[in-house]
Amino acid sequence: MFSLLRTMWNVFLHAFRKRETVLYPEVKPYIPPRWRGRIILSRDPDGEERCVACYLCAVACPVDCISLQAAEDEHGRRYPEFFRINFSRCIFCGFCEEACPTYAIQLTPDFEMGEYVRQNLVYEKEHLLISGPGKYPDYSFYRVAGLSIEGKDKGEAENEGPPVDVRDLMP
Amino acid sequence: MATIYIDNKPYEVKDGQNLLQACLFLGFNIPYFCWHPAMHSVGACRQCAVKQFRDEKDTRGKIVMSCMTPAADGARISIDDPEVKEFRASVIEWLMLNHPHDCPVCDEGGECHLQDMTVMTGHSYRRTRFRKRTHRNQCLGPFLNHEMNRCIQCYRCVRFYCDYAGGRDLNVFGSHHHVYFGRYEDGILENEFSGNLVEVCPTGVFTDKTLKKHYTRKWDLQTAPSVCVHCGLGCNTIPGERYGKLRRILNRYNGEVNGYFLCDRGRFGYEFVNSKERIREPLIRNKDNGALEPASEERVLGHLSNILYFGAKVIGIGSPRASLEANFALRTLVGPERFFPGISEKEHQLTSAAIEILRKGPARTPSLRDVALSDAVFILGEDVINTAPLLGLALRQSVRQKPMEMVKRLNIPLWDDAAAREVIQHEKGPLFIAATHGTKLDEIAARTYNGSPDDLARLGFAVAHALDPSAPAVPDIGEDLIPLAQSIADSLKSAGSPLIISGMSTGSEAVLHAAATIVWALCRDNGNAALSFVMNECNSIGLGLMSGGSMNGAFDLNKAFDLVEEGKVDAAIVLENDLYRREDREKAERFFERCKHVIVIDHLFNNTAAKAEVVLPAGTFAESDGTLVNNEGRAQRFYQAFVPEGGIQESWRWLRDAMTASRRPVQWQSLDHVLSAMANEMPVFRTVAEIAPPAGFRIAGQKIPRQPHRYSGRTSIHANISVHEQKPPDDSDSALSFSMEGYEGMPPAPFITRFWSPGWNSVQAVNKFHCEVGGPLHGADPGKRLMEPTVSGEISYFQKVPQAFEPRKDELLMVPLHHIFGSEELSVLSPAIAERTPKPYLAISREDAGRLQVDQESELEIVISGRTYRLRGIINPSLPRGVAGLPVLAGLEGITLPAWGRVGRKA
């Protein structure tokens, strides 16, 4: 009998405690920046698309919800001709972000992706590509890679010597 | 057999191997770079180190390069010794010093031997802080992409290109760590086998430029075992598809046929499958405006039932580029007496003659492996590099057979490539080439001879007469020919396995007869003597066998034209055939004018399809299953790589539907039913069904997947159309599935969809699929020979020796000149091949050029059988007087050659 009353009292006391429940959506909760939410494609510090269409995210994806097609632009840069994520299948595991060698694909703290129509969960490149570099402001893949593109010749990447003159026999 | 001990366990290996190949084929993983199964060892990369011990008491051992150490009886080695593992790890660390940070944008990524080996040795962290050396790239033409930064200096490319394939324009330049592999200057790589550098290069220096235009990783390609359709050799290929488009062709090892390599036509000719000229929906001609309009399948079949009503006089025109099954279905629909092979009178005559020679004579047709092992070769009237390129590559190996005896005498192991080449120097075995014009193989030939087709036949008969005096003598033979014929005969006679090569391209039956007479004369003493005929198309022999292989010429296209002309035909069905390429334009026009109903089944919208009343979209080699018979008489199955969009289906399915619609029902539900019907109807095709297990075949209850287990995008590829995923298409025709699910182990040889093995993502995984260098795949090499020689019985030589060629005063004899790029109907539609196709021209000899006062590149007017052509003239000094070479190119098709033509300067 006593324990019954004590329980009721404890419950009653909770009426005066600080609220844990947030009045979502009027009040937005704090989501840490490394949260694995909606996937985006970022741009490098020069404003170019970071994605080089290497297909690593697609192959890392355990539910196979990423598909893309590689193409090359007139400057010699690779980019995805299309890039599609089927978010109705995505499990937000973050493997794609881990696999991405150029920091192009990133998971964001946005989780508000509810839709009434499942088809609307299919995101194409225009829905995924943002205008900034996301979590990694400084990295640009082509400054490291040996491939030459317009504006970055052979030997101009990080840690590269100038192109060799093959006809030179000097030691 | 020798016993070697690997980490103290005994293993039996074949004699005469090195430790690396012995270990690899036993299933051990030893990293390597410079070794290649076809090119053997040079010991350049130092990657394949193992530790060798003197005896069981020896605990220190010494580090040796396994590729340069014989697997001698009693050899004791360790692969897992810590010291040797560290050695291998440091070697790869050196090799990676200059390797760029390119993998994401490198086309080799995912099937890179360097990636595999790096993972295998455990090198994962870059310690060096020094700068990477860089190189400028070269533009190497439409086939290959060059990215020299990625090079690890294994020298495989030059060893393949120069030593193996006889190329001259790729080499190694520079010194020390500046070593550069490329051309002297930018330009198209000339060799016909340059595409193999894609597979030979262990990293991404040479990559496929056609693949780059629609790049897909190896793990994303849906692949199936297939057979090349671009010449008569039937090389085995692996076509890869993604998003409904064919992306590339890779070599599929078959020890008996193509081995480790493909030619550039076979590798880069695939893009016709993605061509805009493809027929993708059934079309019916609108009676009112005369235009071809898309129609539903029901409407088309309803229309067909009206045309092909029971009792209608229907003829069928088959094709040497359609599968056996498609031709058989057509033959069943129209009846054997109304089935025409769809080749010109001349070609039919030659094909029939070739089949008769091969079946009735004692000489065997060699596989390409046998060709490479021949020690004396005589080519009579064939330009093999252009008509059957891979045969040329095999011949380049055959001239090494005789000099290799020196290597054996010196006790140098045959796999010690650098030493063997040092011994051989420029020594070549006997190869004799007699052709109408100079060919690319002339550079390795002992003697060459150029003459008109009749003169070639006369030389052939002279050789036969020198071998066996009972063979017919050549009347009025020139003094210069006797010693040549004698020396050819002597070489052939003293050889262990002599080989005669001839073929269709001279268009002369006498040349075939001469070749047969030589080899039959050889066969009296030497049962190994072989005869190989180069055929024009991928199923020429199959079609020849189907139409009876008869000599009487009862069935050729002209007979079909005559029937139509006489009004005895209500409807004609043309199967995968462009009649304008076969016969004279006027004759073809007349045929379409006179024939009431023409139904065309094809995959490309060509001139023939444009004239049809009904056009049915057929699947190409990548979209259908079927069987092709190559020039050796080997029937080989190709499997569908992907399910095409639109109304495309296999030709035999269209014909079956047409039969059902027109009340000639057949119970053909799957390919197996067609095969068993064919075996019952024609005993020659009895074994065709046994080439591969039937559609019901399962391993552990599972089909064999066409997609790799890493295939990506399954739930996303079609999500733009519908987010609800579709079931993968069923395949009722084979034991392969259009899915990534299925048996993951090693499939039987006819079902190898890709070469992959754990830890081996590159094409080097092929070593896990066969048990010795150049040997058969596990199980056996796929394919069944349909023709075997008749050994017993008296040989009766061909007696008719043609007269010597007399140049005419006002005419030149036009002989065909084939081009590897441009002469084949389908591959020219691939942009990369089209880029390499020459412009039409006329080649004339120097004497005739002088007589006609023609200079290089001058405009000529040529009249052949009443038709006038304007072509630029090219002086070809190798052509004999009175003979001109007319290339087999678009714009010049439908001319039956050789033919006399009048040549004059443009007025």
C-alpha cells in the first residue's frame, strides 16, 4: 500500500521537473555536425563539383541505393553525368562518405526527409549538389592527383616534380 | 613431373616450369609484375621473391626471384617466410614512390594489378616525403589512352608490343628513373594488337579510350561469355554492359582459340551495338505514304500471318553473320529447298569448296594454338593480318618455333624470355607468303611472292608437284618459280608440323585447290600437316555446313534472285543480311522491285532494311544466345550479355513467332529446344547442344550470375522511372542469370562470365582458371569441332592447273584488298574503328602507273562491270603488272572480285 502511494507521489513530482520533450517541429533539437543524415554532394574550394564519379560510394553502399554515370568535361575533369540516391532504401550508414576519396559525398545533420509519396525520395544530382565545401573547406582532389586538368598541368600537383624531359640523358 | 616443397609441403608440378608459374597454377598467391603467361619471365620487377633452401637442414635460405628459378625436382621454397615478405613489401613500396594519387579517376581502378599486388603485400602507408616524378602523356589514337605518371617500369608493354606482336612504334626511352614508354612522337599506335596493352599493362598507363567515353568500373559490368563476330576466327570475348549499353569487350581466355589476346577490331568494334542505326522496334511500311512506321508486336505478327499464309511461296535468305539457330529457324520456316545462304555465287562456291576439302581430305584444320606451334608455314593468297588478325599474331609466334630448338640445345629454359631472345636474335623459322600484294607479315617471311590469283595457284601447284611428282605439273612454268617452289617444298617437307594457310580473299577456287593439293601431298608422309582456310565471316562455315556444303552451287543468292524474277515467290525473309553487300546493286534493286513482300530481320538499319515491307528488330551478339562455327570448324556458344530495351528479340524467336502466327507451329520455348530440333534435323550439328550445359544446369541449386557480387546501384538504377524495384529478367535459354545472386565459385568453362578470384580483381585472375601456361581452362576449353578430316582412302589431287596470268592491254584485274579497320560490315559503325578506316582508293602497280601516267593520289575513273567509280589512285609497288587492288570498303561493296576493270585518269 505504501509503495503504491510512493509511486503515485513520485509521478506527481515529475509534473514540476524540467521538460525533456522538445516541442518539435516548433523547437529544433541540437544535431551534432557529424550526424548521419541527408546526403549531399559538395563542391571544392574553387566552386567546382568535387565528385569525380569514381563509383566507390556506389560499390560501398550496402543497400545499393546509389547509381551514377561518369563523364569528362572539356577541361579534363571527371564528373557524374547523373547521380541518383534512392533515399527510400538508404540506411544512412555513412559508408559512402567513408569511401569517398574526394570528400564529395557527405552526410549532413538534416533528417527531415519525410514524404507522402515514396517516389519523391529519389534524389537526383540537382537535389544533392550544394554550393559549398561542406565539412572539409580546404580539400581539392585535383591539387593532389597526378592527372592534369585545365589550369593544372603535369607536375603542378602537391609533391610533384616538373615533367621529365625524356630526351635528356643527364643523371 | 617434379616434386617441389612449398613451406615444407610437397607438391607435384610439371617439368620445365619456373617457380612462379608453378606456384600460381597450384593456387598460391605470389605478387608479380613483369611475368606474363604468354610472355614468360625476364626478372625485371623483383616482386616475386621467395626464399629457397638448399635442403631440409638449411634454415637460412636465400632470396630468389621465383620467375627466374626453375621448379626443379626437390626444390624447397618458402613463400610466407617473414624476411621474404618484408622484401616484397619494400619492393612494392619503391614501385609506389612515384605512383600518382589517381585511383579515383583512373580507368584501371577496380581491376588494377598494381592495386591487387599492393594489397597482397600489405603496403598501405606512404613513408616517403620526396617529390614524385611526372611525365607528359601522348595521344595514341582512338583506341588507347596514355597516362605515363602511373608507370611502374615493368616493361610488359614493350615486350608485348615489340617482341610478341611485332610492333615498331612503341618503345622505351630515357634512362634511370626517367624511363618512358611511348612513341617517338604523338601519333596512332600502328600495331593491330595495340588494344591488348589495356590488359597487359598492370596499371593504368594504357587504358581503353572507347570505354572512357562511357566509363564503368569492372564491378558494375554485367558480363557474359561471348564470341567475337568480326572475323571468321571466333575469338572468345567478354562483353560488358551497364545501363542498357554495351561498354567494352575483354578477352576471354580459350587455350585452343585466342589464348590471352584479341585484335583491335574485335576489342573496339563493339560499339555498333549502341549505334543510332539500330532497329529497336518492329516496323511496317505504311501503304499510303510508303514510310516505315513502328508497330506493335501483335500487329506485326498479324501482318506476317497474312503474308506467310499456309501455302504461300516463301523463300528464306540466311546469313553468315547470323547464328546457327537463327539460320536453322529460317530454314525450318521456309523448308530446306527454299533456304538460300545469302552469299554471292562466288563466295558460296568458295565456301563449299573449302568445306569439301576439309571434310574429304586427310588434312586437319589447326586451332590457333596449333598454328602458333607450326614450324613451317606457307600462306597462299591471304593477307591474314587484315582478314583474320589473330591468326597473324599466332604466325608471329610460329616463326619462333624453329629457332627455339637452338634455345633447347643450349639448355636454356623456354620461359627464360630474355635469354631465349638473345639466343634467337633475328633468326626466323620458315614462313613463305604468296599473295596478290605485299602484306604486313612480309617482314617476318623467309620468301615472298606477289602475283595474280592464277599465278598464286600455279605456284601452289608447283610446290605440290615438287613435294609429290604425281601431283599435276604446272605447264609453262617460269624459270624463276621453280627454285622458289622447290625451296618452299623442302622447308615444308623437313618440318615437323607444316601448315598451309589459304582463304577466301583472293576469290579464286584454284588457289584453294592448290593449297589443298600441297597439304595432301605433305600428308602422305606427315600426318601433322595442317590446312587452315580464312573465312569471310563469323559463321561462314556454319552456314556452309547447313546448306550442305555441296559443290553444285544449287543454293546461292543468284538462284533466289532468279526465282523472284520468275515470279515464283510470294514473300522473302531476309535474315541479318545486307543484300547490297553481297551482289550487284542492280540485281538487288531488281529483287526488291519484283518481290511482293520482303521481311527483314536485322539489328542495323541498312539498305536492305530500308527496302523491306516489314522490319523486325533482332538482337546482336550481346543481346541474344546462339552458336557460331569458326574457320576451324569449331562450334562455339555466345550468351546474351543484357536484355535490350524496346521490341528487340533473338532472330530465332521472331521466326518462331512468325511460324506460330502463320500456322506452322513449333514447340520452341527455349534455345535448348531449337538445338535439339537442329540436331535431329541435321546430324552434322549433333554435338552442338553439348558445347555447354543446358538451361536447366545448376550448381548447388543456383544459376551462374552475370553480375559480379559487388554490382552496385541495384535499388537505384531504375528509381528515376519507378521507385518500386522490378524483378530481374528471367533467362530461360541458359544457366546464367541476370542478377548478382547465384553460384559464386568457379563456373564450368563455357559459363565463365568474368575472370575474378579473391584478391585478384585484374584480368590476371585468368591464372586461377587454367592449370598451366597456355593450357586448357579447368574442365576443358569450350567449343566442339564439327569437322574432322577423312584419314582413310586414296587422295585424288585436283588436276586443273590454271593458265599463267596474261596482263591485258586496256584492262586491269581488280583483286580485293582487305583492311582490318573498314572491311568488316559491323565494326565500321564503331566510331573508333571508323576513325581508322581508310578512304576508298585504287592501288595500282608501278608499271601500270607509268603506263597510264598516273601519280600518287591522282583521281582515277574505274569502270567495273558497267559501273563507274571515281577513286584516288595509290601506287603499290608490290602489286604485279596488270593487277590492281580494290579495297573492300563502304562505297565499294557488292562488286564480285576479282574482276576486270578499265582504269583511266579522270577526264
